[in-house]
Amino acid sequence: MKNRSKWFSALMISLLLLYGQGSFAQGPRAKKAASAKVVRVSGAQAWECAACHRAQNVLPKQHVDIQEMPYVGCVVCHLSEEGFAGALKGKMPGSHLHAFRNVPCAGCHGQEKKPAPVAKSQCLVCHGSAAKVALKTQNTKPNNPHDSPHYGTQLDCNFCHRQHAKSEDYCAQCHKFNFVVP
């Protein structure tokens, strides 16, 4: 375990130096605006929080600068192991995770002027068949959320996985499985 921690620490320092310019200074922040309303800005990059969030400080004041940081840079600190910031799973909308992985809005929504909700079939283009997704979560206890006794593998992804809002544990309407939904 000690070797693993040393390896993670070395990786974290390397990536911070490479992508965060080694600075623990405050990341990009918006000036106080009259409204804290979220406004989606076409073409905004994943790390440009202020482009959509305006005056909302979505990152802690001491957070390292994320300007042009790829997702791999985020997971250096955001591990669920002791001594790290904790996993990002379930802490931000799926659209943010997609953006950090360089999946543009058009990658899911197409070139529509007014994007509509994405169908499950579009999710499965990248994430694999419903059966393949269920295999990835087969060891989830107490039940596999992607192969339920009620819906099998047929439940639409959007029931749990929200892209532009906090995701939801759909099963929690009746059960107490406490699934963490990314």
C-alpha cells in the first residue's frame, strides 16, 4: 500500500506541474455578477467554470488551477483512497465528466439547434450494449443497478444519469440501496 501511495503522490506532483503549472493558487474565478444563474455557453471548455456558473464559486478557494487540465489531471487528486480529495463520482453532472474527457455536446446531441434529451441508444454507442454496461456493475451490492429484477437491462439511462443536473438513484424511490450515481 505504501508503494501505491508513493506512486500516486509522484503522479500527482508530475501532473500538477505539467497541467496546473505547479500552482496551488485559486483557479479561474468569475467576478461577482448580479445573478448566480447557470448559463450554458456554447464552446466553453470544461475547465472554464465561470463561463456557465458566473458568480458561483464551484471550486474551493484553495483548489489548484484547472486551466486546460484534462480529466486524468483531476483523478490524480480525486481518488477515494485515504489522503486524497475523494472520487468525483456522483459529485458533478455527467456533462462535466464528458467535457473533461473531450466529448463535445454535439457528440451526444448532434448538430441540433435546440438539443433534445439523448436517447439510451446514443449512450450505448460509447458505453457499449446494455448487457455490457450491466457486466461492469455486476458486483455492485446488494443488486446490480443495470440489471434490475424489475426492468432487466431495459431502463432508460436518463432515469438515473442526468447530464445537466444532479444524477438520481431511481431505485431509491422504493429501495435503500444507496447507489452512488455518476
